[in-house]
Amino acid sequence: MQNKRKLYGYLAIITADILWGMSFVWTKELLQNGIPVFTILLGRMIVASSVLLLLFKITGKLENIRRKDFSLFFLLALFQPFLYFIGENYGLKYASPSIGAAVVALVPVAQTLSLHLFYKENIRATVFLGTAVSAIGIAIMSFSSQTADLSMKGLLLLLLAVVSAAMYGTILQKILKKGYGPVTITTAQNMISIIYYLPCFLVFDLNTVTSLQWNAQSVINILILGVLCSAGAFALYSTAAKLISVAGIAVFTNVIPVVTLAMSVLLGVELLNVRKTVGILIVIVGVLVSQFVFSGKKKSETENKNLNIKETKTN
């Protein structure tokens, strides 16, 4: 039974990461067509909330949120989607999709540090080694004399997304422990995010949105981002976190840059070259190394704990 739960969890997180990896390409296409950032974000949140409310209100799977937990849900939505997508979308204005996804691949390391800080989960020096290796990979991709794929502004904005995702995972773990289901969490965070994004849209985008040259592809992209990436992927992520754990699924974030690079090349959004490939691989290797060692330690500690329990019972 436990193995089946983990299998479902792994399938859920891999599917979520594939959808998020593809979202970089759709978002970049919208930005290139002149659609403002907050218009994209508000649009996909409205689509996601409408779909989730309609679907799960009919099925009766939505739970009532206890008043004392409102602040947690507002904090969850503040970090993700609100701050995360601001960092990601504005960051993509100054970076290619594959490089943006590669920077976001630092999320597992940031999440490990966050879980250690707030929940005192054990951490080893190899996590910092992995961070250093990943930073080298980003430098190889970014600071080249040949091309300017990523400016300092773009890097800082993408790092905002990384920190926001780490805090999101930390708060999500606390909410899951309170017994809320993935459906309720995903619906609530998308609805609350509309409250956050609406003032930004009114201030920054309202005057320009009426003059935009909308086409069918732009509308389709926002619908896809809303249904698949904001509703579907977040629900799958919360499901995986519940079935496994936030720390246990963090390493799977590294599927995202691989999917994004594949999509970008297939759609002709960008060309694959040696420098970009080497940089992305170094980022992924650095993060995988840090997470593999961390996970291995946790497993070893669990096995030792079980062994001690057996010896106590025997004695």
C-alpha cells in the first residue's frame, strides 16, 4: 500500500514538472507577443479558479477552511503563485526559456535550506557544494561574451522565484499537516492570488490591455497556462507532497529545465549550443548531487532508528 502511494506521488510530481517545464515556452511566447505580465498572470488565475470551482463544487470535494488557518493560506498564495510568478514572468523578459528553467532548478536546494531553517531537518555541507556547482552552471550560461541570454536583472528576478518556491513548499508542508486536501489547497491559493494580482493589473496593465493585438494563439496559451499549469500542476504537486513529502519530491524539480529545453528546441524558440547544454547540465548535476546526499542521509537515519526500535523490543 505504501509503495502504491509513493508510485502515485512520483507520477503526480513528474507530470506537474512536465507541465511547468512547458509553461516557460508558452509564457515566453505571450511576452514576445506584447502581452503584459500581470495580464498573463491574472488571466491564468481567473481561468484556473473558475475551472477548479466549477469542477470540485459539483463533486463536493472542497473543504471549508478554518478561520484560524486563513493567514496560512494567504501567506501560501503570497509566495506562490504571486511572488513566484512575478519573478518567473519578469525574469523571462530578460532570459531564454531554458536558462530561466535552469535557474529555477535551484529550488530543491533552496527548499532544503528552508526546511532546515524552519523545521530543523538535517542538512549536510554537500548541499552547499551542490549550490556552488549549480551557480557555476548558471555563470557559464549567463556571462558569456558571445550572447546576453541572462542579465543581472533577469537573474535577480528568477532568484526571487526560487526563494518564493522554497517558502511555498515550507508553508505547504504545514498546511498539509493540518489535514487539508490538495484540491482545497490549490483552489484556495488560486482564488487568493486573484486578490493579489488585481491591484497590480489595474495599476500597470489596465491602460494598455485594451490596445493589445490579441490573437487566437495568445488566448489559447493563457487557457492552457490556467487549466494545465495553474490548476492541474499545482493540484498534482500538492498531491505528491501529501503522498510523499515536500522534501522527498523537491529533487524532481530538475525535470523542469530538461522539458523546457526540449520544448524550446522542438518549437524553434531557441537553438541548442554547447555552452548552453554544458551550463544546464552542470546546474542539474549540482542540484541532484546535493539532494541525493541529503536524501541518502535521511534514509540512513530512518533505517538506524528502525533498527534501534527492533533491538529495544528484543531486549
